[in-house]
Amino acid sequence: MVEHLQADGEEPCVTLDAFLDQSNATAVRLESDEDARALIPHLDRLKLIEVAFPKFRDGRGYSSGRILREAGFTGELRAQGDVLVDQIGYLKRCGFDSFAPEKDLNPADVEAALTRWPEHYQGAADGAVPIWKLRHG
Amino acid sequence: MYKYDEYDQQMVDARVAEFADQVKRHLASEITEDQFKPLRLMNGLYLQLHAYMLRVAVPYGTLDSRQMRMLAHIARKYDRDYGHFTTRQNIQYNWIKLEDAPAILADLASVEMHAIQTSGNCIRNISSDQWAGAAADELTDPRPWAELLRQWSSFHPEFSYLPRKFKIAVIAAEEDRAAMRLHDIGIQIVEKGGVHGAAFYVGGGMGRTPMIAPLINDFVPLDDLLSYTEACLRVYNRYGRRDNIYKARIKILIHELGADEYRRQVEEEFAHVKSLGIDPPKAEFDRIAAQFAMPPLDASASDEIDRSDPDFAVWVDQNVAAHKVPGHAIVNISLKPLGGIPGDASSAQIDLMADLAGKFSHDELRVTHAQNIVLPHVRKADLFAIWQALDAADLATPNLDLISDIIACPGLDYCSLANARSIPVAQKIAQRFADPARQRDLGELKLKISGCINACGHHHAGHIGILGVDRKGTENYQLLLGGSGAEDVSLGTITGPGFDEDGIVDAIERVTDKYLSERTDGERFVDTYRRVGMAPFKEAIYG
């Protein structure tokens, strides 16, 4: 289920450069212009990857999320920044399971956004069965 | 044609509910204009000079008569009794009230239509050949692939906040009637060794930096169509420029990387994406393709056409095209009457075209990128009755592909981006060349007008193109020659200094006079231009 707030006392995220130099960190922050694939050799020791959304229009993080999940990352994948309620459904489909929006979201709106679409046309990173598969069993 | 199943209907219904909620929250000031803007744009709602404009999707330009009647109903109930058919095979309404938009979307959903992704930085309506499924020269009907892409691209979670808008066209004939290579991705279904595949042209476009899409892959197996498209998009989403809106289209990325490097990155991504299992099985393609089966046409129908009415005969020669089934024809309805607004149709005209489709064209219509309407499956024996009905409604102008069959953007009469008006210029040119015999003598001459550098009127691709600009506060029109959006794709070249509204009409006449004096037998305008070059035309224009 979706978490909205950063848990107290968790390890702070380090930058990608710092992470690649420092083998013991377990939480990393990926800026929107950084290559998610740089993390692929290290996924098994990461608990948290925070992906930055500096502006809601900057959609690079959606690809980053999918790439990390497609590479087998099973830890927490957090969308941080200009994260709005109308993007949450797409973010979840791209593998994000936690959200740290700069401005608080109305929980009822989040719930509505996440339950609006009973099915989806295409496969993504959330494990949803695409409509074409439902059609053909 | 494709009919929604419960899943398709559910998607559209959910979208209607979502947008109604977003409008409600916006009207209640819970979401700001800045936050609402991308949401309304993804539902085709623009804020124009005078009002909201709603753009309704017509996937690959295909409609049935019930849907066409709904377009008339919307024009009548929510707009000023007319609609404007666009260069992307859609229709837009110019005088919409924001608070009506949810009800309009609900009306559309009741006939399996929507305005999803007709705007915004996402994958737009998939366009195609308006003669698909009927053209005598096609390899196969491209629309099942377009429908597969429509479903894949609808609410695509990764590609809804791209650097910029993204347009895909699919064709399956050598003759390109969809300006395929001027799209972000142009797909041509081709045959190699008896097997069909997809040639991918990526990075074309018009706008302020027009580019012809280079060939990125000459034969993608059709089983991999979606994976390959997804790989093309992922490379763009990750590396397309986001620092400058004017450099954000995929054409700029491919131009900066080079086609070879872009191809290398796509192939690398594709090798990975292919493993994700996102391509539907053949059974899904077959399910879709079955719905595009040719209607039951009687191949023994008469091939004779009674040409005794001379006006009818002229229309047949100009506006009727060859069908793949004997005894049948494709009717092209011109929305370019003399003095009219290119692409506009009244609700009464839209209803009439729906009636004709129901009666004579197996319930099917098409919208063309040249802003005309097509009845794709007509018996030759019915052509005269169709022509009579069209003629009575001012829809039988026999000018397909002639100089008065003008593509024009809405321009400064409507559009908030425009620098100059397009519509009055189109009207003046049509008036100047009003004599039908003169137009026919000039032959195929594609004239396209844009009221600003964004090129919605395809001026780069006109045999003759006109670009309206703002020059020190007055409207000024630049003239371009030698473009083409067809299989002989090329980009027009500016002749020289621009003109005022009357001056541009005079300049075009000097250009066409020059063509008539230079042409050799069988040469179209653009052929003569390519043979003799700009110099003689420049001389004729500027002395």
C-alpha cells in the first residue's frame, strides 16, 4: 500500500555519485537526469531508491522507475518532489510504492486516483494484467 | 470497423469520471490553473483566443454514421453549429464552455469516442491512410496496427509526461497519403520475402525545425511492433531535451545524436524491452483485424458510370478514387467550397454525410489529413445519387488535390499561438483561382497555409506553402515552394521577402503562370519546380 510520509529515523539518501563511491549506503537519491541503470549492479544491497521529480512535467522518473523494477529491484521506490495526485496512478504503474510529495495530498483524492482504473491496456511495472491478456485468458 | 468491448468502454467511462472530477476540483480552486492545464490538455481542451477549444479524437480517421451524427449533435448543442476537421484526422470545436466539457465527453463516450490524448505532451491520436481498407494500391489494411497502437498508447504510464507531444502514423501503401515521414514515428507496413513487417521512420516533423524522418529500421517483425515502439519512446523520454520547448521534439534528439546512434540506443533498449512480454499474442491482433474486415461488397456490381451529366463527370474525375473491389469506388468529399473555411462543416452537413455513409458506404466515413471527408466503400452505380445529395449541400466541389483544396490552420481568427490569419488568405486564393477549368489545367497542386511557425497548416509540405508571420505588428506572408508530404516527401524553400495579404495572392499567380509556361507534358507543378529550380520562379515573383 501507499505510504505518504518518510518514516522517522530512516537512513538519509545519498547522491548517486556518493553511493557509487561509498559501498555501505543502502538508500540513494536519483536525480531526474541521472541514469537509473548505473544502480543495476548494486540493487541487491539497496533498501530505498528515491527518484526526484523536480517538476511534474519532467517525466524521466517514470522510465527510471520502470527500469529499476524491470532489473529486479524489490526495495522501496519513492517518488519525491512535485508529485501531484493526478500523477500517482501512473507512478504506481511504473513501480513506485511510496510518495514524498512537496505539497500534501488529500488522502481521499489519492484513493480515488488509485482506484479509478479497474484495468489497464498495457503491461508496466506494477504487475497488473493487461487488457489483451484478460481478453485471451 | 473496430467496436469497443467492455474493457474499451470501461476505460473511456473511467476517463469521463476522472475529468469530471478534475474540472470540479479546478472550478472549486482545489487545483491551480498551472496544475489543471496538463490535465485538460490530455483531454483535448485548449484555451484559445476567445473560448475553450475541444479537440475530439477520430482514431486513424475512421468513423461510423452514429459517431458522425454525434459530432453534429455536439456542434449543435454545445458549439455554434459547426465543427472543424483537422490535419490530424480529428475534429475540433471552437466555442466550448469549460463547464460543458464533462457532459460532451460523456456524450462522446456513449458512441465509443473520446478526446483522450488529443493534446498534451503524450502520444497523440494515431493517424493513418484515409483510404485504408479500400485503396486499390495497399498491401494490407494498416488500421488494425493503428488500433493496437491506440490501445497500447492510451494512458501509457511511462509516456504521459514526455518532453513534447508525440505523433504516430501508420500506412501500408507505397503512395503516402498520411504524411507519414513528417511524424515523430512513421510506420509503413512492408513486405519482404512474402512476410509483412514494419519499416520505422523516426524523427520527422514540421514546426519551426522541419525534418524528414530517417529510416531507423527497415523491417521490424510485426510481433515486435509494440516493443519496438516502446523502445523508441523510452530512449526519447529519457534523453529528449527538456531545457527548451522548441528543441524538445524527438526530431531534435535524433538530429543531435545522429540516426545511427539513436538506432543503436533503440536496438539496445529493444533487446531489453522485448524480454518484458508487452507484445500481445497474435490472437489479439486477429481479434482486432477481424473487425476491420472488408464489408460485404458485391464484386459483380457494374463498373459502368453514366457520365451524361457533365458536372457529375467532372466531379467523378476529380474526387472519386479507385477501390480494390470491382464495381466500387472511394468518394472524397471536399470541405473546401469556394469562399468557405477549409475543414469546416455545419452540423447539417455532418448529418448529411452520416446519412450518405449509412445508405451508401457500409456505414463508414473517414477524415483526411487534408481536412476532407471520405466515403470509402461506395458502389459506382450509387455515385450519381451521392453526388446529387452532396451538391445540394455545397459538398460537391470538384477540387480534390487542386489549388483550392487548401490545408489551412485556424490561424489568428481562433488560435492563441498564431501570428497571422490563415482563413482569409485561403479564401482569397480560392477566389482568385475560382474558375474550375483553370484549376484543373494547373493540375495537382497542394497549397498549405500556416498562421505561425508551428506549422499546423503543413506549409513546409505544400507544393506551395504559405507561412504567416508577424512583421513589426503587421501580418506578413512568406512563400515556400517545392514541399511535399507524400511519398516524394520534401521540404519547401522560402522564395524571398514576404508579402501582405493581397501580395501573396498575386505572387502565387505569378508562380502558377510561370509553371504553365515552363511545364512539359505530364509534369505536375512540383515536378517542374524540381526540374527547373527556384531561380525562374524567383525571377517571376520579384522581377
